[in-house]
Amino acid sequence: MAGTDSSQPLKLASCPAIILCEPQLGENIGSAARAMANFGLWDMRLVRPRDGWPNEKAVAAASRADHVLERVRVFETLEEAIADLTLVYATTARSRDMQKEVFGPEEASSAMAGHIAGGQKAGLLFGRERWGLLNEEVAMADAIVTLPVEAAFASLNIAQAVLLMSYEWRRTSEAGRALPFGDNLAEAAPRGELVGLFEHLEGVLDQSGFFTTPDKRPSMINNLRTALTRGRFTSQEIRTLRGVISSIDRRHERPNPNRMKKAEKTEE
């Protein structure tokens, strides 16, 4: 989906920290940053990124999510990365042999929203591309978050997982309660204009001999009116349709180029 409006001011509201543990590919870091930016998150923390930081491939993949990349903080240990957080959830696609609560994305996001609204800080842990989080990393979290994925194919790309959780966070936040733009649909035309369309169409159909069986005419008209009513046409659309009907009705008044050519050939 394209549609970034660079004229809109960025609002860096309170949000969960996204902690990537030992990410291997700069492209994944950049894609995760882009996903965060899409839904208003900006606090990204990296624990021992394999290729170091800054990373040019991350910048390219972030698609101008510069405000996220500029605020990235790099840590040597997970303990340091989460030191200021008072609520930490670990994301994983597989069961762990631990006595920890397991939440879905919506429940986890709602809990974080309440926690952050109370002036506290929260974060989400994401693991490595190949094998995710280590058990000792999950052990440091308050609870586990998992997604309702297909059990036979549960592994997600880091950026995909970040995107899904960022979306769920947005839905629970104040900013996510309204879409960025409406449908701008025009009001339906007054019923009198719609009746005028009915009468216009039915009159032309009468003249053209469309209703070949008089006793079926009422039911056919009811069907036509029912179908046209479902369209909820605007005044402009009704004017256009009536213009089409008038054009068809006047077709016999206009010269037919194909018919004229046939006549000329006959004369020859």
C-alpha cells in the first residue's frame, strides 16, 4: 500500500520498545523499522546485531523510516536492553517448558496499552531469524506472546512478526481508533430523483417493446426497481444513467456509419 504523506507531522507517542535479539540481516532490521513506523512505534533496540550498526542494508529496507533508525539503540546484553522496562513479553512460535502465561497478540497489546497509559514502560522481545529466542531470554520475560499461526508452518520472518504486533498495538491505542481517511462517498440521491430514473427507463422500455408479456410487466418493473435501489446512486450517477438511457432512446435519430457504408457498397 502506497500513500505516505510527508506533510503530516510525526507524533512520537508512548509505545512499547521493540527489542531484536542478535538480528542477522540488515534487511530484516530495516523492514521491522518500517513496520514499526507504519503503526506509530519508534523505540527499536538491538542486542548484538551480527553485522553491526549502522547498517546500509537496513536503511535501504526501511523505506524512509528514518525517525526509527535514528533512535535505534544497540546493547551488548539483553539485560541492558530491557533494564528500564517494567513489563516484557517474549514472542515465540513454539511452546516452551516454562511456567509462564501465554497471550495472543490482542490480549498482550491491550495489557501493554494499560501498562504504558499508567506511565510505565513495556517491551516486546523478538528472536533470531533462524531459531528465535533462547530459553534463557524467554525466561526473563513476564509472559509469552504467540500468534494464531498454522501449526505446521509457524515460523514468521522477524519483520512480519513485528508488523503484526505493531498493528495490534495500534488497534489498542488512541491513534488506532480512527482510520486516517474516510470513504468520501457522496450522499445518495433524493428518492424523487430515483423515481424519475425508474419512470424514464420504464417509458423507454415500453416504447422499445421490451415488455412482451403485459401480465409480467409489474413483476419485471419491481425487479428492475429493486436492483436499481440497491445501487444507492448519487444525483450525478442518476443524471449519467438518464443520459445513457436518452442516448439509447435516440439511437434511431443518428446516422449509422456502418449502415451507410453497406448502402454505398450496394449501390456500387
